[in-house]
Amino acid sequence: MTGRKLQFTGALFDGRSSAKIFVEVELTPQEVILKKPDRETIRWKYSHLHWTAQTLPFQIEHHSKDENRGRLEALVVEDPEFYESVSKIAPESFSAKGKVSNFNWKLYISGILILIFSAYVLIKVVPSFLADKMVDKIPVEWEMVLGQAILSMLPVEEEPDPEVLAILQGTVDLLKQGGNYPYDLKVYILPVKQNNALALPGGPIVIFEGLLNEAESPEELAGVLAHEIQHILLRHSTRGILQNFAGSFLVTLVLGDVNEALEGIIKLTAELETLGLSREMEAEADQKGMELILSADINPNGMIRIFEKLTQDELLPKGLSKHAATSEENDMRFSSYFSTHPSGLNRLVQLEKQMKPHANRTWKPLFPNLDWNKIKPGN
């Protein structure tokens, strides 16, 4: 076995002049010993040294203290074995100091930026891509099971007002006429005062009691129902849940705790603050929902009116609402319609443009013999 090389020759720059002094270099575990041509011996403790070049020619700097001020000495060695020999015999702290002193901060910062960008792509783009690829391959039956599982978490009315439910379900049946839909679109009422609605995967549509009180006509309710129907038909709710699932799963895979990922998904579904609907999904549901309204010969002004009211609720300061929620309802963590369906003002403009070509049409009243204001839950 070849022994470790501990003797070298090098050039010393003493910091007093530019003269090069050739020296013999001896490595020990505690210090580097330099012997000048006049046999003067210089001892450098590793604690006072750091690398300034870790490639040929190797260079070590030493901070020395004179009587008046400090000076910087440098040792240059061109032997290719020098760096490896020093690394093996010197304390680990010296090797670490050398690496830090030669650290490339620009490269480090660039690496951090690349890592942040990659994480953003992984968490934001990949889940959306995976959801888009997976959603069309999910059987309708699976969506129905998922929707019923979520519905079972909600305290919907077990015995809702039959007249109110008949109006809601009748409106849904009218809106879906002429379409061959694979879903059983069924309406449920949630006794919560917020102005909101949920379209669950597979067909359930949950209308909050606060929204029923806000509406002044079946036409207004038809606008909300048409919007929620399109979320189901376009599989937005399913896509949103898949995207949230993929995002949560990827994040916790990076962190290394898959069990935490599964727990987070369960909590996300249980809270139902949002089903992960994007602005693009909302805009598409608006457009397609208005098309359903127009095809069913329902007055589209009802959809505009209810969206105007919901937009006004969106603009109210936090904590103020026409329908104050009880503490129990607040605990359910549901918020107003446009807080989970963003950009109410912009969407109103788009809806008004869409109905403008139909401004001169004559509309038949929806349920003409009904006085909605007399039967809605607030009365």
C-alpha cells in the first residue's frame, strides 16, 4: 500500500512584497509546516487557513498578525497530490471552511430559483395536467359514488318543503330537456343562511337556504341552477377534486408523508369551502349555463338579476351580510357565492353581452301561477 504523501515544495508569498519564496512544505494533523531556504520554520494552524484555489495550482491563504497590523500570506503548490493529501490529514472543519470560502453564491441562488420554479410547476401545473388527463377516463358510476359520499357529509334537509323542492327540481328538469345526460340531476336544500350552491360530482345540486331567500323569482333560481348543472355536465367538480388530490399528494410526497396527504384530502373534501373550481371553469359554466337558459326559453334577465345580487354581497365588507349566519353555520366554513365563484363583476359583463342579441324576445313566465315570494323559506 502506498503511504500518504506529506512532503511537498511550494511558493510562499509573505504579504510584505511580491517576492516568491520557495519553501518545503510538511503536512501534519495539526498544522502546515513551512521551511524557508534559510531554514527558518513557519507553522500555520489549520484554523487560520482557507483554500482560495482547489484546482492546480493549489493555493492556501493564511491570516498572520504583525506587530502593527494583520497581513495575508499565500502558499501555492503545483503538485497534483497536494489537495487530496491536505483533505485527508487536515481536520474536517478546515475542509468545510475551504468549501465555503470558494462557494459560488450566484450558482447557489440560481439553483434555489430553479428549485422554486420546479416546485411551482410540480404543484400547480402537474396536478392540473393529470386531472385533465384522468377526468375523462373516470366512469360516471364512480362520479356518482363520490358525489353521494360528499353529500352524506352535508346536513341537507331530510324533509324539505315539497312545494319549494318541486319548483327547484321542475326547473332542473326543464333545463335538461332535449339533452341526453348520463347524470341524475337532483336538487337538495341545505339549511344554511349563506348565499351559495354546490354542484357535486355525479349529479347532486345543493342549494343553500340563504340563496332561496335571496331569489325573488323562479327565473333567478334557474340562472343559478343552470350554472351548477353545467359544472356537473362539464365534470368541473370532479376535475377540481382530482386536481386538489394530485396537488396535495405531490406536496406531501416531496415532504415524505403520504399519510398526511390522505388526511389532508379527507379534510379538504369535508370542509367543501371550494371544489377547486378555476376561473376558467366558472366562466365556462356561466356561458354554457346561459345557453341552457336561452334554449329552455327562460327569461335570462333572472340570471342577470341573481348574479347582480350575489355580486353586491361579494362587495359587502367582511362580517356584514344580509343573512347573518349563526355560530354553528360559521363553523361549517361556507362563504358567500362569489367568494368561491370569483370575479362577479367581470362575469356579469360577459353574461349581459351573451344575452344582448335576445333582448327583443318575448319570454314566458316560469311557473306563471306561482307567487314565489309567498312560498320561499324566508316567509
